[in-house]
Amino acid sequence: MLEVSHVYKTFNPGQITERRALTDVSLTLAPGDFVTVIGGNGAGKSTLLNLIAGVHSCDSGKIMLDGTDITNQKEHKRAAYLGRVFQDPMMGTASAMQIEENLAMAYRRGKRRGLGWGITSKERAAYREKLKLLDLGLEDRMQTKVGLLSGGQRQALTLLMATLQKPKLLLLDEHTAALDPKTAKKVLDLTEHFVTEDSLTTFMVTHNMKDAIRYGNRLIMMLDGKIVYEASGEEKKNLKVQDLLEKFQVAGGEESVPDRMILG
């Protein structure tokens, strides 16, 4: 479903602030893979996600999605078949619009727009059933402006919107980092439910080693713009946090494990 081949990315080349973000990164995701990507600040994990999403362009290399070369495709073109949840709960929704209006926008992603009723009664009933899955009572507040919701409620809604039209690839960019632990677990459990239910190919960036181990069928560790370790199958199932810490220390020394990752 996704093939990243020999990708390089340097920010501000030739300047005093030059920074090599990715070095010869290659990665393949089969349909239905749920990959968690772990790494400290500057490891390159969010840069890789943003290259896939089209936010940044590659210096060299190729990105294929479901057999189509999207290396030079604009971000808004990729949005038709990518689902994305951001770290900031405020970014994935339109705060001045109602819950049902946000869902209607997500439902129409990639479709031709025409003249007709904005939200049909059939759609409204479908949105209500989908909102019930969140178990947050939002199905009884569909005319509420999204700006009145809590951060956790907005992030759960953003996740629902990102998966409403089954995307070819779901991108999760530390989507629970801004939430309290209880809400974060709720959103992660919802993530696992939606991914499993629709067999979504998923790329999840995280700082949390426990989450990286618990969720998904594959784990990738990044350091200094490179993939330094990968685990899947029984190896991933048997991983412990201490194992990951040791892998980081072997790859980059003690300083390669930031406090945020340990505390997470």
C-alpha cells in the first residue's frame, strides 16, 4: 500500500541552520499494516510522516501509494485518499461549525460537490450511529459547535472524521500527546477499533514506548534521520520497554533517549 524508497530530506541546505532530517530512508507497508514509529526529537519520524502527507517534498527518492507515484503530488491532492489526525486537537476540525457539519465535510472528502441539501436525514442517522461508537454522548449534541468540545472530544471526533471515508492510508502524528493519560487511552482504544474494523493501513508516530509496543503489528525505531530497528510478529509481541531502551542506547548512546520518552 505504501512504498518509500531511498528518501532524503535536508532543511535549509547551505545555510547555518542546515539540518539533515532523513538519510536514505526506505519503508514498505502492506495493506492492513499498523506501524508504530518511535523516536526522540529530531529522529525524523514526523518529517517522514509529513513527506508522505505532502507537507514537505523529498530532496530525492520516491513515494508510492497503492501503486501510484505521489512523490511530487500536492498535499491537497493526496488528502482525497489519506486520513490524518494531528497532535493538536484544534487542527483536525472546524471549530465554528457543528459536529454534524464537520462529519459531512469528512464524508464528502474526495467526492464531487453538487447542489443539494447539505446533510440528508439518512446521513444524519448514519452520523449519529458513528458518534455512538465514541461513547462520549456526542450523538445527542450533533448541532453543537465543535469549538465548545474538550480537547479529547475533538480528537476523538477528528479520528472519526479521518476514518469516515476509508482512507488508503491513515496518518497519526502523536495524536494523543496533548491529552491526559485517561483520555489518551480512550482515543488509542478507539484508534485500534477503527483500524481493526476496516483493516486500515496505518502509520502512527509516537514518543510513548508503551504505546508503540502495545498497538499495531509492526514497530519501527528512528534515530538521526534513519530507521535503526524494526520488529514485527512474535518479536514485537515479546518486546518490553527495557528492550527498546537498550536498542536506543546501542544505536545512539545514553543521550539518544530523551526524558519525554522515558516519562511517557
